[in-house]
Amino acid sequence: MEVVTFLCGCVITALIAAAVAWGVFKRRRQFLQYVRRVGDNVMAGDYSQRVVKEGAGAEQEFAETVNRMLDALSSQLSELSRERDVLNHILQSMTTGVVLVGADGRIEMMNEASGRTLRGPEDQWRGKQHSQLFRNFGVCAAIDHALLNGTSWHGELKVRADLTLDARVVAVQMSSSEIGGKRTSYTALVLFNDVSEWRRVARMRSDFVANVSHELKTPITAIRGFAETLLSDVTDESSRHNFLQVIYDESVRMGNLVADLLTLSKLESSGDSIQPQTIGLRFVAERARQRVLGEAQQRGVELVPPDDVDVSVWADEDKLLQVFLNLLSNAVHYTAAGGRVIVNWSVKETKVEIHIQDTGIGIDKEHQERVFERFYRVDPHRSRATGGTGLGLAIVKHIITVHGGELGVNSAPGTGSDFWFTLLRSEPVMNFT
């Protein structure tokens, strides 16, 4: 009987122990499944998930350990996200174009500067082959060499007639060792800057030096040639006088050229340094007309005084006088005897449009956009014969641009020319006594 009682107690104890063990196992299994769901949510991108476990014991300690790990992970991801945003902002704010080409030769990323330069947003080019974007054999070959061999390249890229880029291809190593017999892979970073304007300025500087040298060489050659003839003392008195006149004329022309060069240099070196004030337009125009009137009369050209209503403009008086002198002198030089040069203006709401019209030879349309360039001449031989330096209209353009105005020319061969420019209108200053 005692044995039976003992066996029954053992069985009951075993059943209780089994029930307790099953309960503990089930509870821990549910806890682990809960922890697994939290982990899945974190992997899905929800980094706010945490393991909640009340009470004490191993499960609580495990929950606290997991939560500390998730806190550290969330903090690191936030820091990485912040750094990524800063780098992305810097990248998109750069004036240098940046294009990342993957190991497969496809565009992975490009910043806004590259999109503006190459005329296409990132979404349009992402995933496309680099040859579709650059369309230049030299650059595409350099990118392929960087992807295959890890070699870099630097050179100029002519994208369009009006666009020249200073480009650099940099190979970026993606792995430092060979795995499974595979070679080290590379991506290519393409960096470029628009140097079109710099090239244009350099070309203009070179042309300017060449033009100045040529313009100075012509009168110097003439002066030297006639001076050598005079020194030979084999000329009669009449020829001697003619030679001296040529020497004088060429020296005057050379002096005018130097004076215009100094004026243009002074204007450019002073930048936007002008002294604008309220001045009467008729007063300045009439001063310029009187200065040119003698030359006009010698050439048989009528210089018609302005008869428009006087208006006040906001301008630098001396520089505005220079504009009128250059335009009037230019008009007189290119108008035949019996022709007319007329000064007039029209008043707008906030500006005044001034016109210098002549009945001269006119200008072909193909030349009209270039007449304001330094040393540009529609007819070089005629310009030199009239004593022009080729800088007068360039000086006019610079002065008007500094004043914030616009300028242009309307003309056709045989119908004369109409040079116009605009200035800000200004209310006259009223003096009260």
C-alpha cells in the first residue's frame, strides 16, 4: 500500500512538474515569437520598436539588452541619416557637376549642377549607360578604363559649340581584395566644371592683344616709312609737306587709339563706379552736338538739334557725354555729304529711350550684334580712313551697361542706322526759395 501511495505521489509530482515546464516553455516561446516580430519590424524600417517585458528574471534582462541594442542602432542610424542629408545638400549645392557611374557602366547618381550643364535631370539619366549621357568618345573611353583598370583621366570635353567642360574621371575602388578569383571592382566618379566663359575671355584677351598690336603697328610703320624718306633728303618741298601731314595724321590716330584704350581700361578697372545724379538730357545732348558740329560741317553733314521735350535722367554726366560724343562722331563718319544725323528720345514710364539716327551707309544684320565688340569693324578700310579706333562703341556699351540700361542698333544697308540706348528716368529736383 505504501508503495502504491509513493508511486502515485511520484506520478502526480511528475505531472505537476511537466505542467509547470510546459507553461514555462509556452510562455518563453510566446516571448521569443514576440521578440522575433519586433526584430522583423525593425528590419522593415520601424526603428521605434522596443521589447516590452514587465517583471524580473532572465526574460526581463534579455528585453533590456535588446532595447539597449535597438537604442544604439537607432542613434547610429539617425547620425548616419543626418550626415547623409548634409553630404547630399553639399553635393546638390556644388557648382561642380558630379556623376557617379557604377561598375556596370550605368549612371547611379548625378547632382543638380550636372543636370543643368548636361540639360537633363537625374531621373532622366539614372540607370542609363554613360555613353548615352556624355556622347563623347574620349570621355566614355576614360570612364571605361577607370571601371576596368582603375585609371583616372583629366582633360577638356567639348559638349556643344557653346559649352566646354574641364572634366576629370576618378576611379573609386570598391573592394580591396579578390574573392573567389574575381578582380577588384571600380566605380567612376566624373567631375566637371563649365569653362566656356573662361575660354571665351581668354580668347578675347588674345584677340585684344593681337588687335592692339596690329592697330599700333599700322601707324608706326607709316610714320617710320615717311620719316626715313624725309631723312633721305630726296624729296621736293611739296612731297615733304605731304609726308609730314601723313606723319601727323598717323600720330593723331595713334594718340586717339591710346586714349580710347586708357578710357576703356579705366572704365573696366573702376567696375560699377559711377556718380549718377539727376541731369537734363537736352543739356548733355546739346553739349555733345556742339563738340561734334565742327567736324560735321567739314564733312557736309547736317547735325539736327534735338527738339523733343526735355526730360531728366539718372546718370553720370561725364560718362553720358562720352556716350553721345562717341555715337554722334560715329554717325558723322559713316554719313555722306548732304546726309543728316538726328538726336531724339521717347519717354517711357520709368525709362527714357534715346536714338541717334543717321542717313549713312547702314549695317548688314549679320554685323549688328558684333558692332559693340572691341576692334570689330564692318568695313576695316573705311574705319581706318575715317580715323576710327574700333573702341568707341565698346566704350558706349560698357557705360550703358554700368548704368543698368540697354542698347542696340536697327539698320539696313543703304537706309542708315539707328543706334539707341535706355536710361532710368528721374524726376527733376525742385528748388524752393
